Amino acid sequence: MHWIRGEALGRGGFAFVSKGIITSQQDGIPHIVAVKSSKSSESDTLVKEKKLLDRFNNCPFIIRCFGDDTTEEDGQMLYNIFLEYASGGCLADIIKSSDGRGLPEPAVKNHTRSILMALSHMHALGYVHCDIKPHNILIVEQGDERKNVKNSVKHTAKLADLGSAINMRGGEDNEDDGGFRGTVLYAAPESIINQTYVPQSDVWSLGCTVLSMLTGKSPWKFESPTTATDVMMTIGCSDQIPNIPSTKKISKDAVDFLKKCFVKDPRSRCSADMLLDHPFVRTRDAPLTGKCSSHSHHHHHHHLKSRLSHGISSLVHSCFHVHDLAAVSPV
């Protein structure tokens, strides 16, 4: 594959992303892609992500991968993977541009259903994403090839950044070191308390993401000054859940959907398949996938509180190694 590196699109902890222009057209590969790169000597996470993306390549709600290569640039070797280009940007930027108003509820419904479909696919194959948040959800614009079609551009939310994902069934791609994964303000209580990651952990994080879409703000609000330990204690060990707006601001279905995501005990939390049947996201032509009971399950979570602060202070540094307390402020 022949290509040219274009403008920078973003940078993370271990990789950077650029626009890539494919100069030798190949079947199934678009002219413009996103190139995610890291130093070859530090590419283990990116290699793992490429393998996972290949495994999930038949899901239309997970960013597609078109291949990889190695290049020498400015005297250093780089490992590159070629990804579907999301011209609509990431969900975090779209939320930020709403200036605290949030997104229209119909758009939130569509994005939420897409993310649920991606999670259903991942979970069925035995994987947990471990870092669901607006920054890891990209908006792909897909146009209708027919001319003069109204609203011909379709915006599809797609799950990205699988570098933190774990395989619940073990295997060579499961590099679970027992440490914290994800982003604290979107993490499930069990992930903070004892670094447990189950499919329902992604559901809690999805709830935080949906809440951020609806409100235009961070899912948690803490008064200043607040320490990292205070944040982790509140999310992981207290009875508190993120503040859900009243039905005067969002629909009853949206409120009920969020309540089902914010169940402290993961054993009582709905699965992605169950939530696909929820009125907030369900479409008329969608097949039934499972049932999610109509009442919230809070009666099992009291045991989590009893674990409180034992050892939690030792997690503070690792949990906040990228996202410090500045992230507590509204998105």
C-alpha cells in the first residue's frame, strides 16, 4: 500500500493519529484513512489493537482496520495501522461544542444504539472494552451515492480505541496485569474497587457517556477542592450515582435507560443485549434480543460499600496517570 501522511489528527499516551492519503487505489480501501502510529519499539498496544480490530471487522459499529505497515520517518521506525477515517470527529468534541446544552435526544438515541450494537458484538466474542467514553466514539459520515437525496449524509457512531480491551476467556491477546484500566469519571464502581472488568462494566461507562451526550457535561460533578481519593471513593464505594436530569429536561425513557445503566452491583445491571430492547433505543424493525426488567436493582449493591477504602489509596496514582482532576470539570 502506497500512502502519504497528512495533517495530524490527535495524540494519545502511546500513539499519534494522522490523516493518510492512499496513492495506490485498492479494492475496499478508501482514498482517505486515519493512520495510527507509534514507535516500533513501543508498539505492543497498537499491535494488539490491530489484531482485535481484525477480529471485529465485520461489525459496522466498530471502526474498521484496513491493514498495517512499518515506515522509517525522521530517523525512527514507526508501526502504522490504517483505520476508517471519521470525518465527523470524536463524540467528546461534539459534546464540547454544544456549550453545555447537550445533543438533541434523537441523535443521542441513534449514537447510543450504535454503541450498544458494538458492545453486544464484542461481549458475544468474550471481550470487554474497558474504556467506553466520548473520546473513544468516532462519528463516521456516510453519504448516499444517489444524487439530490435529502439528508443524504448519515452520521454513524463507531467504537474505537481497543487498546484497553481484555479477553474474558483468556488467550494470547489477554494481557490483563490486574491494574486499573479506563478513565475514572466513566469507570464502573467494580472497576475502581477491585479492578474487575465484566461486560456490565462497559454498560455503566455507556451510561456515563449517554448522560454526557444529554447534558453536555461531565457525568460527575465535584466541588473544588476535591482530591483524587475523594473522587474514587465517591464513584467506587458510596451509594451515589451520577446525577440524572429530571423528565422536564429529558424524556422518561432516557431517565429509565440511565437508571438501568447506573446500578451499583454489576450482577444486577442490564447487559448490552437487554438494553437494545429498551424503549429509549429500540426501533420498530429491530428484533428482540433480551429483556431488561422495568425496575432498578439497588438492593444488591450494599456489599460494595463495605469494601470502602481498603487499598484504594494505592490506586490513585495509576487511575489518574492520564486524566487528573482537571477532567472533573464539565466537558
